[in-house]
Amino acid sequence: SPLLQIPFLSERFKFLADMEANPLLRDSVECQRLVMEAMKYHLLPERRPLLQSPRTRPRKATVGALFAVGGATSIEQYCLRRDTWRQVAVMSGRRLQFGVAVLDDRLYVVGGRDGLKTLNTVECYNPRTRQWSFVASMATPRSTVGVAVLNSKVYAVGGRDGSSCLKSVECFDPHTNKWSSCAPMSKRRGGVGVATWNGFLYAIGGHDAPASSLASRLSDCVER
């Protein structure tokens, strides 16, 4: 098959030579071409950057599902195979300006606003049971909060409590169903972007006053 990544099967050339001598493959010009491609890939490592094809490039893995969450109580799930969207279980109430994280195959929706007030509640969606459930609430209501997963815990970073931006950080442990306080940031950040890399949690940009104020934007400010 032209989709089979023969160059990645084995580095033992005897295996490839056996494939080349196999009568089922020997009589097929296309199969011989694929085997020769694999042998060149192993025998000429210095030319590998030039021997690029769909069979020599690492492939992207598509696992799980894509969810569209927020703005209403409902969420939608995208099916890759059918190229269609379908509605799944609804949340307890509508949310906007919340944070989202995925941990242990569960989707966490953290804080946000319901249109009237800032929320400290957290809902968890289990795609296997297709049900939402509440987990422990944060100590502080947060909208425009940055959320990320690090070391099997969910971190809620900064955000707004309804009146001002926050520099505090909270951490959720799903095994104990508890939130705990973490070291605060040096700056208040609403609308902060967060990322994890190499064991660190990064807080990127955001604003420390009303987002409409250009002077409040922290576009060049990063903390970890």
C-alpha cells in the first residue's frame, strides 16, 4: 500500500531484502518502488532530508474529539469521519469568558460569566457517559481566566473577579476534588494566555485594567 510507511518498519536491511525477494512483491513495479525507497532511506542517511514523501514524514495522530463550548448551555461535538457536528449534553447554565482544559479524558469548564455575574463554579464533562457534573468551586470568581494542565492538575491563572484583574493562581487536584492557592504572579492579568512547557507554567500577555485601554495591555510581558 502506498500509505504504508515501509522506511520506518525496520533498520535491518535483511528484512527489506526479504521483502524485495518476496514473489508477491517482486512482480509488482509499485511494490518494488516502495521497497527501494525504504532501502535508500536507510542506506543513505545523509540524504534523508531530500528523500521526503508521505511515507517518510511522521504523521499527525488524530485522537479524541473536537468540542465547541460556550455562549450557551449546549456544546457541540465534531465527528471527523462524518464531517458533521452534533449537539451533546448541556451544561447547567450558559457561560462566556471561561477557561477550558482537558485532563484524563474529561473536559473542564472553569469560571466565566453567566451574563450577570462572575462565576467561581467548575463543570466537568465526561464524554463516555455524556454527562456534566460539578466539581469543587474555586475560592475566587474568575472570568477571562487562563487555564492549563500541568502535572495532572488544572491551573486557573489570573482573570477578572468582576471588578478588577487578578494576579492570584489556583490549582485543582481531581483526585481530592480540591482547589489550592499557588504562588501569585507579579502582575495582575485579565485575558491572560497560558501554556505549559518542560515542567513550567507560562502566563503570557493579558491586561491589568479594562481591556479597552491600550495602556493596560501586557503584550510584551511573560512570567513562569
